[in-house]
Amino acid sequence: MHYSYDRILTTHVGSLPRPPLIENLLVKAECGDSDAETELEKQLPAAVAQSVTAQQAWGIDIVNDGEVSKTGYSTYIQQRLAGFSGESPSLRFDDLSPFPQYRKVQANAAGTRRLVRPCCTGPLQVLTDQPLKRDIQNLSEATKHRDIADVFMNAASPGVISLFHTNQFYSDDDKYLEALSTVMRHEYEAIHAAGFMLQIDCPDLAMGRHTQYRQLSSTDFLKRAAIQVEVLNAALTNIPGNRIRMHICWGNYEGPHHHDIPLEKLFDTIMAAKPGGLLLESSNPRHAHEWELFRRQSLPDDKILIPGLIDSVNNYIEHPELVSQRIMQFANLVGRERVIAGADCGFATFAGMGKVDPAIAVEKFKSLVAGANIASQKLWRPI
């Protein structure tokens, strides 16, 4: 894990706007178009290299492959694991229920598409490790001989896979999670073995409260979340915590979010997870105030914060001074060495469903970098 000893480093959550050709091929391949799959394999090395080059040009210090090869941060596993078929029920977002007209408008919004989300209908096992090997190879080649602080690669948590892919095979949710933990462990360890920082995406620990487990009380949800953390930790047994980061998310969508479970309630559960880096939504209107939690709660010594300082679902370009102010809020509470500047969430969570114009997303990242530079000058100002 990177401690910032002379400046604030920058990174992001994972998905970046994909080239239109790649996006089109991904959607077709997800629907079973074999010709699209073949063409995608040809196009991906250049697309990954292009993404890394762009991130470096923006000034991002800790980069990834932009998730250009994935249809979605959680649904990509259906191409890698055996045991999925059919179709999972629609996800219901509890915060949208009181606003049916708004929900209808969102469902019909331009640029959205129906996600392919099969159920778990059989025993889980690795179907093929070729997509994983391909992604590792492409990112390794794209980052070779570059002056980059570090490289990360995303992987879905057992809990978020269970959120998007309904269990219709295992006798209960715990057994389903355990099976997911066992089968995903291979992917986690392969990413680590390749020398990358492993990022585990865990919207299940926050968004799960008002979706999958919306009928539970907060107390009962936290019990479920604790089990999901325990299962995740088991899958990470062989990977040092300082080489893992974890993204906590309440849902990367524009909406009321008034049923989001507060970070304060999640705090102890999240801190029990093994990853040493914590990526938290910290800039959107529902969670921008939660930096103050660290006045009352101590960040464990083995963890650093990677707060989201730019919003991933609106087209405002945050002013660098605002980014700097947000960095300072965290740095003054947990220490400048333990803060890395990040984004709230991905900018292209699912192929074909981005909310931010790609050109505007670039400017938002440039503003993130400029804000980190301003904060660095203030935090490391000679006394």
C-alpha cells in the first residue's frame, strides 16, 4: 500500500469510458456473438495500452486497464465461471420506490441497456482462465517500462457477485458465498502473483442494504455484511493486506440515495476486512459530509484512505480548489501520508451505460490531479 511521503498520489476506482468500438463488441459478445468475441480479442491489447497512456497523460499515479475488457465490474464473471444460466430477477432499489415516475424515466434513459445477469443454477467452478490470463498479459505489456507508481486490477467480491446473480442452486446464501469465495480465490491470487495491486469491488457491503437486503433491519444487514467480510477475508488468505484495496459503494447511479446506510454504521464491519486501502464515496451529495466521521473514529494503523473526490455520475467538472479542500479534510484527520486522491466510483460501470460524457470525464480527472497538486503544496509546505 502506498503511503504518500512527499505528495498526494492519485488513482481511480476502475472503469473508464471505453472506445466506442470496444463498447459495441463487448455488448455483442455478452449476448453470445462469437464473431464479436474474436474481434474483441484482437482489439483489446491496443485498447488497454491506449487506456494506460491516457491515464498517465492525465497525471494519474496508480493506474489500471480501465476495465476495457469487461462488460461490467460484477457481471464479467459469467464469462469465466461455470454454474450460471437463465436470468436473475430485476434488482429493486429501495430509494427509488417512493418515486415511481423518476424510476421510469431512469429506466428509459438514453444510453441504458438491459444487463445480462444469469442465476447460479449449478455448482460453481472455473470455466476458463483464458480471459484472466489475457487481461493480465495485456495490462503487463501496457505498463511495461513506464514511470508509474503502481498498477491495480479489479475483481468482484463474492458478495457483489451474489447480489447481481441470484442463487438458485445452493441450499442457502452462506453456502453460495462460500462457493464464490473458493472459486474467486484463483482470480485474486493470479492478479497478486502478476505483481498488481488487487482491488476488490464491494458494493454489497453498502448498496446491498437498499437492494438485495432491503427487507432487513440495519442490525440484521450488518450481520450479513459481517459474514460477507469473513468470506472475503478467507479468499484473500494468501495475499498481504498491503497489496489489496477495497471499494465500498452505495450504487453508482443518479438517484435519491436517501436509504443509503451511513458509513458510521458500516465502519466496524469495513475495518474488519483485510484490504489495507479503502476507496470510499466521499464527494456526492449523500456522502460528502462523512469525512467528519474520522474525527470520532480512528483509522486502523494498517489502512489508508482513498476518498472519492470527484463524482462519477454528474457532468460537473469539480474545481481543483474543491478537490484540494476535500483532500485537506481527510489529511488533517488521518495524516497526509495516509490519503490517496480517488474518484467516487467508475465512469463506465457497465459497457454502454456511462452517465458522464467521456470528454468531460477526462477533464474531471485532470481536475483531480490539479487538486492533488494544490493539496500537496499546502501539506508539504516548508515550515
